[in-house]
Amino acid sequence: MSWDHHYAVSSRRSPQRRNVFGTQMLLDGKWVGPNENRWQGRDSDVFVMVSARLFQLCGLACLASLFLAKDDYNSYLVTAPQNPFLEIGTNFTATCVITNTAEVTVDDLYWNLSKTTVSREYYTKINRTALNVTVPITNEEPGWLHCLCNKRSPYVVLNKGKFMAGIWLTKGYRPEKPENLSCIAVQEKTYISPTISCTWKAVGRQTNEMRTTYLLIVKGMNENKYNTSTPNSEAQVSFDTYPNFMPLDIWVEAHNKLGTVESEHLKNDANFFVKTNPPSEVKAISEKSFPISLLINWSHPIDKVYVKLIYQIRFCPRGSHDWTYVPLADTDKYIQSYRLQNLIPDTVYTTQVRCKNHLKDYGYWSNWSTNATKRTPEDRPSSKPDLWKTTIENGITERYVQLICKDPPVSNGRISRFEVKMKNQKDKFKNGSLGWESIPVNKSKTDGSSSQRSITKLKKIFLPDNQSVKACVTAINSVGTSPEACLVISAKAHEFTPVEELKVWPHGGRLHLEWNLPNNTTVSEYVIEWVSDVNLDWQRENRTTRHTAIKGNLEPFVCYNVSVYPIYMGQIGKPARKEAYLEQGAPLKGPSVELNGYPGHDVAEVMWKEIPPHIRRGFITEYKIFYSNETKIQVVTVPANTTSCFLKSLSGNTKYDVWIEASTIRGSANGSYHSFTTLKYESIEGSVVGVSIGFLFLVLIVILLCIYKKDVIEDNFWPRIPNPGESTIGNWSPDCRLTTETPKEHCLSGISVLDVGVCDAKHGFDEDKASLSLKKDKYLSEEHSSGIGGSSCMSSPRQSVSDSDEGADMVDTTASTVQYSSVVASSGYKGQTPSSQPQHSIFSRSESTQPLLDSEENPDMLVQEGGQHFQRFPRRSRFPQASENKDASGCKQLDDEQPDFCPFEEDTEQNTLPDGSSAEASPAAPISSYMPQRGGYRPQ
């Protein structure tokens, strides 16, 4: 028995038995002494261990005797065992023997493990020339275990190399039993390949110094063994011919320097390990009379002499990975065709077939065959088109409605056209006679793999807000027509209530919605619509839905206007809307800023436009306006709904740079820069504007006052001037007999009718003495003035307006008639001594609303506008020759249109007297107090 063998037995069993040599060992990180009986074993194990040690000592003695003759060249120390293979996790015991010298004893010896001195607690002294040490094997790294001498005698120092011995420790793990052994024999051409391939799972750990080798063994019926060695976990064994229908026994052995172990045995018929090729020539056949069926045909991959097969079929629409498997009970036969049922018309299907041994749990399924692709025939559309609308407001009472629709969910073919019919809800009779309008569809045939159905624009109609309409649509393919889909667009005033408390938020890469039921509980379904700048789409939800997610393909950083429409038995209710982003990001750039007008001395107004949605990429939370000069930067923060801002407390005559930063919850971006320079001096524009506004306000007040006091202003600035042609002034002599007559019915009211007697007066007065100013002759006016509207010529004394200096300021009386009267002497002025000649007074009377003209008050004064000088004219009386009658008293009687009085008509001719002439030189003549008006009226 070799030393290695004895040591291997000892080292393998040492962890299971007591330390009989009294040395300490490392256990769980702690050195265990001889008095601690940690390891207890059977007595037989102790006997084996003692025997091994005895053989070890005998061997050392023999070695020592062999080297006695060569002590000059050999070491004085000998170690055992040499180059052992150690299992990691066990303890190892080594022996050091002193030979051919008495210079040292075991007390001078010590052990080093990987250059670390082992404590003497782990040593065992056998005799004065032999020393044992026991050490644990804890790591995978190989190393040296040295026996050294620590005596410092001159001989030992000079022969230090002879007092040294070592052992190289190779460490590793025991092999473990391989698991999951499986073997397979594949088809090669038309028969089974003679090579069988096996794989297994290697268990346990290995080190680089101690690798595990595997041996694959296949044992046939005649005890023949076929084996292959490999360091890997797979191997192949080849036969001359594959042993069909014969039993096989297959296993794997794993071995290294520490031992050998076998795997479980596979004992089965040889056909159990067979895997054939997939079926060949797989075809799918469509038949026009069976739009929901496809016939699948294939060929057997191998003759049933070798293996009898069963089959399995799977299929799916092209582009989908959701396979549908035909039940195995329908195809577990030796067949070559099968008909797929309940397919969707006008859909491309992909079909695959595979096979295996017909015996249960025998063999392996083959790989799937190549794809067999075929489209099913078309059929009549079996579902309604998805009809919807968009609305564009056109003014206050008008709207344009665009009808749009998607193909029916089950179109069963390519839709070639749509037919649309509009029904006026109020005209029931006309509805029955409306025809269908055909709208062709121009799009290519698809394979149905896309989940997004295309949207077709049908018709754009003009609809007043007070009118409702019902639109109906059918879809037509090459086989037939779909069921009718209808949508009622109500008048605006009759739209139903919207949903309540709509919420939209992103979660898990989708937009989620939640709402509450409106007050009206007759909702039949809901339409979820989402609109971006370039896309529009919608989906329908049943009446019980309160929470859903948008099923369409949404893009990040795009603003979607999400609307929920309740549908009341086909009628569209009012929508509830929210804006939302699937994912927000920082804006691509900020807004461009510009000045609103011109900057002032210390203030400027900046303005900007909202960022376009495709650049905004999120909801704007705020704007920051930065403006800087050469010394500092200032910032103003404004809300997101602001588009202008005043920058105040600026420095005059200073250049400023301004830019705007727009922010979202994900970041911010700056816009372009804009520069401006403030004014050097304060602008007077504000003061001018203030003064102008004040002046305009004052003018407005004056205009309002003028309108409110219009009558007063007219009376003061533009007095009422009656037409003198309507005046009723008359002249008569007071010496005439006056009689009062009752006015006739046709006479004017307010006119006193006087009966004037025969006037035999003589008129020979001097013009200067006879003319007396009515305005200055106040005394005579007071003595001979008549009342207003009286029946007597001299009824009551009243001051004439013309006799008073304040007469122009008096207001009208209640009767709106002012009566003027004056008695003028035939000669002389007031205050002068009358002549001896008889004097005749002329009584003038007028009922008029106009004050007397200067020519009336001063009949002797007329202005000649052309020469700008005064002339005096004699007064003459000329009676008309016609249309007058004298009564018994001698007075003239006018026609029926005038009251009776004695007028003196003015001379039609004016005789100019020379300067210095007197009244006595002129013949007596009647004097008229009313002078003719020439050249119009004089200003009052």
C-alpha cells in the first residue's frame, strides 16, 4: 500500500472521527484542542487510522536508512505524504522525520503553511525524530506545507538547506452525480441517424488543478458498450445502424482525483429517443364557397416502417404571434390533411404543422414546418361601419358637419364604397323618399394585421344650429352590404347633458380616463375622441364603463384634446373635454419676444406669442422674462396664461437685452433675444394724453349742457324774430269817436275793435315838431296805452314795451301777445311849448310779439345803408280808394278779414325837404307813425 493511498484514506475520513493524535484543528474559524472531543467516530475507524500511522512510520524508517549513505547530498528532514490531492473542506495531516543527524530534535522543528507558521497547538510529537501537523483545507488555491528547523547552531546555519522539507498541496472538490440526462436520435434523410446525442447537467464545483471528466456509456441488448469521454456536458455515441425497436441503457460517469460517481440510467426503446423531421410540402387551400375555412395538406416526413407519427397544427393571422392550436384529439392520427374552421373572411392566415411518435410519451415533437400562408375568401360585412362626425362652427347660428367613419370591425373584405343617406328629423314624409349617395373608397387591400382602421371622409353638410339631422351609412364590399349605422346630430338647443367630473392622466404608457354618469341615465354608449394637430381618432365604450384607457397609438410630447361624448339612443350629447399629454418634455425653444410700441424712459412693455404645440411638448407652468444691461440681469416671473408684461424701473438711455424662458414640469427653454434702448428723457406723451383726455371730457360736459339747456341758450343768443309782414299795426286819431263793437266770429282773437269817427283834423305841423319818439315819449305812452286783449281802445293804462328801456329783456305774457300803443303829437316834442295852432295827436296801435323797430319808434329816422347818413321825411296820409266803406260816424270800415279801425296808410312816395326848411312851409298832411321798411329789417 502506498503512502498516498494511506493518506487519502486518512484525510478523507478525518472530519468524521476523533482526533486521536491530540492535535488541534481549525473548525468553523476556531482551533479545536485535543481535549475537545468534537469528532466522534466508530472504533473501527480509529483502528484504521492507527494502522495507517504505523505504516507511515515504518515507511519513514525505511526511507531514512536508504539515505544514510548519501547524507552529504540529501536533506536531514523527510515529509510524507508527497503531492497529495486534497478535498476542500477536510483536514490534512502531514509527518516530518529527522534522518541522519543528531544535531536537532523534534523540539527544534516547526511547520509553515503558505509562509505562515502553524501554531504548536496543532502539532503531534510521535517520538524524538517524528512530528505530525494537522491543518484544515479551506480555499481552492494550491500551496506549500514546509517542515523547518529553528535551531541556530553553526552547523544548522551553514547547512540550512538540508534542514528543510515540503509538501505541495493540490486542492479540489469531489465529483457529483450528473442530472437531467437526455438523449435524442434525429432523422437523417429518410431514416434515423445512427448517432445518438446526449446532454446532461454538470453538478458541483471544479478547480483548475482538479477537473472533472465525464464518460457517456450506451449499453445495447447484447451487453455491448459504447462510450465517449468528454470534459463537457454533452457527447455523442455512434452505432453502425440505429437499433430501432431495441432497448437501450444510457448513463454518464463523472470522475476526478478524488473519486467517481454515476448518473441515473435511461432505459427505453430506441424509438423513444427518435425526433423526426417536420412534415414536408405543407399547403393551405382556400375555396370561394367557404369564406371561413382553409384546407391544410402535408406529406409524411418518414415511413411508418421506422416511426408511426401523429400531427399537431397551429395558425394565426399574419403578423400576429398569438397562435391558435387545433385540439390534439382532432389530429393525433396518421393523417395528411385537415380543414381549419371558423376563420375570419378576407384574412391572411399563417399555418404550421409538426409530428412525433404516435406512442404516448414516446419520442420528441419535430420542429414546426415552414409557413403556409393563404387569404380566406371575402364575405358580406357582418358589422356596422363606425360612423362619427366633426363640427366646425361657422358664425353664431351656423355650423359645418363633416361625417367620417371607419370600416366595419368585421368588414370581411375590402370596402369599395360607402352609401350615405341624410334624413331631416322634421320632414317625416320626405325621409322616405331620400336616396342613397354613393361615396367611393380608394385604398389598397390590406392583410388585416393592423389594429388601426383607416378613417374615410364621407360628406360635409351645412347645418343651422336650430336644425337636427339623422345620417345613415352602409359599407359595401365585393360580396354585399353591411348593416346600417345611424347617427343623430341634434340641434344645439336640444343637446343632451355631458358626463361629469372628467379626469385624464397618463399611466403605464397609456392615457387613462374616468368620469361620472350624467343626470340622464338613458346613455346607450360613450365615444372617446382624441385629437392632436395632425391626427383624430375615437373608440366606443359600453354604457357601464366609468374608467378606461385609450387604445390607440399615442405619441409622447404631443398635446391631445380628449373628449367624452355620451350617446343617447343614437343622439350625440354635449362633450366633456380635457387636454393631456402621454408624456411631457422640456420645450424645444422658448417664445420670441418683441416690444409693444416704443420704450419709455423707465418702462417698456414686452409681448410674445404662445409656443406652437409641436414645440411646447408639455403644459407651460410659467414664463420668466429676463432683461439685462451691461451691469446686471433681472427676472420677472408671470403665469402661463400671460402674453405681455411691463418692465419697470429701467434706466434711461440704456440698452437692454430681453429674452423669455418657458418652463414645463420636465424642463425649460429660452427664446430668441431682443434688444431695445430706453429714452434719454421722460416722455411728455403721457401728459399730452392726460390733458387731451381732460379737454375732451370738458367738451363733452359742455355739449351735454348745451343739449340740456337748448331752449335757454336759444332765447339768449338767438331771440325769436317774427315776420313783420304779419304785423297788425294801425294808426288813428284819438279825437275820433271811439265805439266798441263785438268782434265778429271770423276776427282774430286778442284784437280790439275800435270805432273811429270822422277825423277832420288838419295837418300842418312841422315835421321836426310833429315827430315825437315813442321810446322817449314815456309820458304820453303811459297816458294813452291800451290793455292786452281788451275790448276797449283805452281800457287800462299799461306801460308799453317800446316805452321802457328794459323792454327788450321782458318775457312774453301768457297770451303770447304784447300790445304796443302810443299817442304822438302832430307837432313839437315833449317838453316844448305847443304852438297856437291846433294840435292833432296820432294814436298808433299794434298787437305784435316783436318789439318796435327803431323806424317805428323814430319814424323820422331812416338809415340809408348805401350812404350811411340820416334823412328826414315828411309824414303824409293817404287813404285807400278801394275796399273800404265809411260808417255813419265817418270812420273807414275794412273788409271782413280785419277788425274795424281807422288806419292811415303810409305815403308811397317820400319827399325830401331841403335843409333849414320848416314845417310851416309845407302843406298840412296826415302823418303816419309807421314808416315803410326798405332794405329789410335792422338788427335789434
